[in-house]
Amino acid sequence: MAKFDGKFLTGVIGPAVFKKYRNMQLVTGKSRLTKEKQTENTHKAATQFGIASTLAEQFRSVTTEIITDFYDGTMVYRFRTDVQKALKQAFDAQSETYRFTTNSFDRLNGFEFNADSPVMDNFFAQPEQTINGNILTIKLPEMHVSKDMKFPAKATSCLLNIAVGMFDLTYGNRTMCPIQSIEIPNGLRDNVIPAQELSFEIEPGCLCISMFSFQFIQKTFSGNLIINSKTFNPVAVFRAVIADGIVDQEQTEKWDDMSVVRDSKHFNKPKIELKAISTDLQDESFTIAQIEQEQEKVKSGADFPQYIQAIKKLGVQEFVTYVSDSHTQYFGNNGHQLSSKAQYEPLVVAAVSHKKKFRKYLKMHQAGQTDYLSFCRHCAETGIDRWIVNLSLMTCTYYDQKDQLILTESIPGPE
């Protein structure tokens, strides 16, 4: 049944669905697809869409204070789409669970909550973000206000607010670190804001989404007036990264609930810790030390297949290695996962990948002509961001910084 408010219809009449959108009347056809008629693939797609929609809403709700109500009309759809794409890429069809890595939510980086007033058009400095243990640090460079900021008319200053939302995708909890703010006056042309570092205490293993919000202020006789509006409200995601480490449930259980994570079978649940009553459990509790012991036996790419067989026996099911510093995330049974430390000083990965040149370097390495560090330098040179090894499928897949698949190779079995 549809309702009429004097101007618009909302609801169902026969085969038509009436909706109100932006002061317009929309009419769509009623879906003929019932639950009974859904195929298995359709049902799975609908489930994944529902998870993405709910998770995106929960990401936003934690940071409502910094996003405010001044977002554009397409924000909810755009944000949900990016979250959905990130989840789709992280979904492992074989286990039907999400396998998240450090950069699984990279596509949220730079997301604008108000496309009509993007941060990139109003703030030109280049901040940096680092994570060391449980401390996330955002470094703001020295800012020359006349060059690095664009103020709207009548604005006398700007309040730069920085927030970090934390999301426990293991146990299903969420919270936000206290907002930190810096006031930037719109004064003399040579006004300089010194370099600053803002630190936030985070929890290892959690998805950390840092955001920048700019509130512009007009000084009036009656006090300060915030002049942001629906048409002008620069707010954007700076970085979305999953911190290294394992989530400590005792630290996150008092946060707000994320039922979509707790209730869904698609999220990796933590391994239930059991007393070891037999050595059969050894394949579920591999250690970094065990893996590094096997790595010491690898002298060139020719030794790679033997190394894979060795760590497979330890219980490693999949691992992701990042070219920038060769830190690696390992995944095993029942959600067991570990992260190794950086293996060398950071390399600069080329923004544009060169597949043909990379294949040449890869063949050289597989023939035993280069050592591991040389191969990583060649990867960085040709734009390879990371490789993912699936020990069940025995494949190694290489990706660039744009998440484009560059190459998938089969790993030879034991001779």
C-alpha cells in the first residue's frame, strides 16, 4: 500500500514501487525475485551486499562527529561501493571467509565525504602516517598558510580536526580515538604553522581509519560562527590500514558492538586456545621463528618451491609479502595469523607497473641468478606492490599498487 503526503507517493501500488528522492517522484518496478526463486549465487551476492552495506554504515556511525551531516547526496552510495569492493577482494571463496591484509581497505584512502568540496582543493600540504606498535602517528609538515590552505570568503580561521576510528574485524567491536585539533589562522601572507606530530593510541590487529575534517570559522561580534554547510564541508579519509598484530579481545570488548562481524560466518573467528594434548595441533600454531628457520635455507628463487613445501607442513595456508620492506602476513588454520617484521630499509615502489620487464626479472630469479634482496629491488622498480601465495592452490600472484593483478604463476610441487 502506498501513502500520499499531498505531493508524493511512497509505497507499493500493484507492480509499481513509488519513492521520494531529492524532492522528486520516482517509480520503479516491483522485484519479481522471491527468496524461493533466488539461485545460490544470487543469495550469496545479496548476503555480501548486505554485509558491505551494514559494515559501511558502522564505519560511518563511529565517526559521525567528524563527518557531520554536511555530506553530499551520493556519499552513502559511494562509500558503500568502496567498502563492498574492498570486501570482495578480501573474500576467499574456498573458505568463504574474508582474509584481510594490511592494505585490504586501501581503496578508502582519499575518500571524500562531500564531493562538492574535496579536501584536495582546500589543503595542499602532504601529511604522513606511521604505525609503531600501538601508536599511530600523523606527521604534519611545516605549512605556509598562504600556499598550503585555501580559505572561503569571510573565514578568519580553520579548525583542522583529525580522528582515527578503530574497527575490530575479529571480535566485532568499534570505537574512535579522541579527536585532536589544530587551529590555523587566516592571517598574514607569511603566516607559518610549524611541523607537528599527532599521536593516537590504537589496538594491534584493528582496522584504523584516519580522517581529516576542516571546519572554517568566521569571527563575528557575537562569537565564532562555523560557516561549513551542505555545499562546503571538506572531510576525507586519509588512510585506512589494518595494524599489524593480533586483536586482544579484553581491550576491545568494551567498545561499541559490530553485530555484522559477530554474527557472520564470513569473518575469520579467532582460534580457540586449547591445551596441547597431542602433537597433532602443531600445524595450527606455527611461529615466525619456524618460518625464518626455513627461510635461511633459501639462497635464490630456485629454492622457493622447497621453502613452500616446508612451511606448508608447518600449517601455513597463505601468506602476503609486501615489497616495500618485505614484512609478511601468514595465515593458518582456525584464523591463526602472524606478521613478520620488516626485512630491510623501505624501498620506493614504482607507481606504474611494467609487466614485461618484471617477468624478465622473475625468470632470472627463478633460475638462481639473483638473491632475494635483488629480486625485491627489481619488484619495486617494476611496480610490484606485493605477492600472495596460496598454498592450497599452489599459486603465487603479484599485484601492483592499484590492486591490478600482474601475474599468477603455479608453484612447482616436490620432485
